[in-house]
Amino acid sequence: MTPEALARACADAMWADDPASKSLGMALEHVAPGAARLSMEVRADMVNGHGMCHGGFIFTLADSSFAFACNTYNERVVAQHCAVTFLRPARLGMRLTAVAAERTRAGRSGIYDVTVTAPDGSVIAEFRGHSRGLGQPFFQDLPA
Amino acid sequence: MTPEALARACADAMWADDPASKSLGMALEHVAPGAARLSMEVRADMVNGHGMCHGGFIFTLADSSFAFACNTYNERVVAQHCAVTFLRPARLGMRLTAVAAERTRAGRSGIYDVTVTAPDGSVIAEFRGHSRGLGQPFFQDLPA
Amino acid sequence: MTPEALARACADAMWADDPASKSLGMALEHVAPGAARLSMEVRADMVNGHGMCHGGFIFTLADSSFAFACNTYNERVVAQHCAVTFLRPARLGMRLTAVAAERTRAGRSGIYDVTVTAPDGSVIAEFRGHSRGLGQPFFQDLPA
Amino acid sequence: MTPEALARACADAMWADDPASKSLGMALEHVAPGAARLSMEVRADMVNGHGMCHGGFIFTLADSSFAFACNTYNERVVAQHCAVTFLRPARLGMRLTAVAAERTRAGRSGIYDVTVTAPDGSVIAEFRGHSRGLGQPFFQDLPA
């Protein structure tokens, strides 16, 4: 099995078990070892009266991308610490895209950077997530 | 008007304009100058197949508490940067409580700490939010 | 041995092995379980041409306070992740004080908050440190 | 004047006014718009009794690289908030290299990522700095 196929298999297992991301309307667009891209439209139940998206939903999109990116090596990995910087408002109806990339891994710890952009490419938020491996495989019969 | 009454008036204006927090089932339990407490039950659409809450919803509860706490001085304030540490899992059906307290303010910048706890008092997450004032009042006829 | 005496013994062992903090002129003023206070004067080799202290030295003072606070339970603990917010400049000749307090512990992980103040009490920086225990005691014959 | 020459001129002005970085033995190896590379040898006065570098000096090297990278546009910029993750120990005698790269800019705010590496390329620390422009030029007669 190639690393790409293993990443995809892990993501499929994650996605099947993630009603939360689905209920927010997220789409899993791409996954590869240490990388993921998800998108989500800003819905009416995510904005305030001025049509601006609650930062929590922007975080949640980034956090899901982070989770898919770090869970691509046949080891279950959880989020320990995440930081987000809000740079521009996201508005009702915008489709946001969150691209997660691995920055580094050392032992059981990993750092992943996620950029959330608007359709015009402007950056809505920058996110950095710290992961920790649990030492448990997704698939017992595949190598970690 | 007392600082407490002003904080309450600001919170009422915020709450009236926050369908996002309401749609997640949050309750605004307390507000005072620089402080707020909100609670939220972990619903079926917030968890994975093992009944564990998506970190994004825990963040969102903390972020809402932070927003209510920093918007208590008749100046509109936005979140710039937030960090969260996930300490224990939150499970389906748990009612989470997020207590926000002001740590410091300097010029237009503020720092607020939020602790999210389970009903038994165990800490689910620690959050620190950085705010920035916009120089715009909630109420034109009241002092900032 | 009381928790206070154990904290002091750990701090003495740390201090004896910390030429870096000493070379910066830090003084260990107080230590207790989960808490520490250190101070340091801003020296000529810590400032720029306008007499403002390099942020790195402010961080280092906070980081030392954090290290002393988290190493008070007869377990060797290291810093994993630290964040600092610079609120006001520190100037040549100022004696800075860094007070570290434990926010929470969960398993091997801990969170400590450090406030760095000027002599007039104004806040220079706020720091949050995340620690991780190594499972190694300072003193083999004492309980962890 | 090219952007590269302007970045170099700003860095020269910064360096002339930075005795703190010099006193730690830092070398400014490279600067370009939004980017910088500095190096520093771990000295005896930076380590503990086991030869491990105090995290504060690793942070300080990263912070200096961040400062040089964000001050390359003829506007004076200061650090607001910085986070560092310590991944591996740095040892006595190691020459550490800190490479700073601009992640994004929005209005007066910027985000810069710095990676600190050992001579063998292994990552010692990852740093993310948030900057804020002061609206003051380095050179009155040059464009910002």
C-alpha cells in the first residue's frame, strides 16, 4: 500500500466517524500524507446579525483539516493545543477552504499549519495545531 | 449606570445579535465587567461515532464566553488571536461550562482566560483569547 | 516532608544546575508547590539603542519562573510549548518580576501562567507555558 | 531602490541598534523582504549543568530572526505575541540557525514562522510571531 493510499484509507475511516464535520456541511476535498484540504460554506446559522461568521466555525473548519492531515500515518492522533489568528471576516454564503500542511514531526508530537481562505484567495485565518499520537493504529494489519 | 448594568446591556445587545451561539444551544448564565459564563450541552451533532465532542465546538463555547466577557465596556471588541489546550474529552450529553475572566488590558488590547469544565468540575479545556477594541460604542449616549 | 519543603528542595536542585538564569542576574525570590517568583534587572546588554529590552530576555525570565513553578513535585518536567504577549516596553534599569502560577494539571501535562511586571506594577508581558513530565524524580528516596 | 536593497537597509539600521543580539553572539546571515536568517552558537552561559540550552535563548534567537524579517518594508514593526514549541534539546557548542519566513500580512498585522535547526538539520524549535506596524518609517525619504 502506498503512503497516499494509506492516508486515504485513514481519512475514509475518520470521515465515516465524523458526523460533526458533516453536520456543518464540510467537504473533504483532498488528503495526502500529512496534508488535507476541506471546505465549508458559511451558513445562516453560523453568522451574527451583520452576516459575519462566528470565529468558532472558522476554527472548527481549520481543526477538522488539521485532524485529517495528522491522521494519515495509520496511527490515531489527537489535538493537544491549537492557536488561531483571525485576519479578515468571513461572510454569509462564502465558501471557505482550509488547507492543512505538516510542519514537523518529532517522536509522538507533530505541528500542522492550516490556512483558511475566501474564494478570492484572501486569508481569513491562520491556524497552528499541535498533535500527539496515541500509539493506536487505524488498521491492525497495516504498518504504522 | 453602574459598570454591572452597562456590562449587562452590552451582553443583551450581543446576545440579540448572536444566532450562532443560540443555534448551538448555548445559555448565557452570567456577565459582569470583564467576565462571563456560558454553558452548552454536547449534542449528537457535535460528537464522533465514539461519543466524543469535536474540539471545534469546545473552542466555540470558550470563544463565545470570551466575546461576552471582553464586550462589557461599551466598546465593540473583536477576537484577534485565540489558543486552546484540550485536556480531557467531552462526551455526548455533558453540559459544559465556560468561565471567562479578564487577565489584563493595555490600550486597545486585552487578554481573557476561559476555563471549560465538565459537570464534575474536571477541566476539559483551557483557552486564552486576545481582543482588540474597535473604538466603536454599543450605545452612543453612554460612556465607554 | 511537607509539599512546601519538597518544592523548595526541587528548586534548590534546579537552581544549582542553572548557570543560564544566574548569568542573566535572575534572583529566585519565592517557590511553593506549582508557584514561583523570580526577578531580573534589565541590563545594558539586554537593550537596544533606545534603552528598550529585547523581548527574548523578558521571555527568558518568564520561562525560568515557569520552569521553577512546574518542577516542584519531585518529578522532572520540561517546557513543551510557550506563548508570550508583550504589552508594554521594559526599559534599561527596570527590575522585572515574574510570578508563575499553576493553572491546571492533567496526567503528565500542566499549564502555568506567568505575569511579568515593572516595579510600578504595570504588566510588561503575559506568558502561558505548557509542561510535560518526564517521569523522573529529583530525589529517588522521596515520593513524587 | 529595490525591495531587496530596502530590506537590507532596514536590517542594517536594526543591527546597528541591537547590542542585545550581538552580545549573544548572533550573526545576521541573510535578509530579504519578509525573510531573515540568523545563527548563534550555544555558549557555556546558556546551558544548564547537563549542557542543555535554556529555552529562553532559543526563543531569543527565533525572536531576533522574526524581528529582522518583519522590519524589511521601511516601517517599524514590533512583536505583539509569539509562541514557541520546543522539539529537541540544543546542546553546548551547537550552532543554531533560525530561518524566518513571512506567512501573511493583513493591514498592520503580520505573521512570521521561524524554524530553529541544529547543524544536522534536525528541528530544535518552531516559532510563530505576530507583528504590528507602528506607522513609522526607518527612512523618511523612502517609500513604505
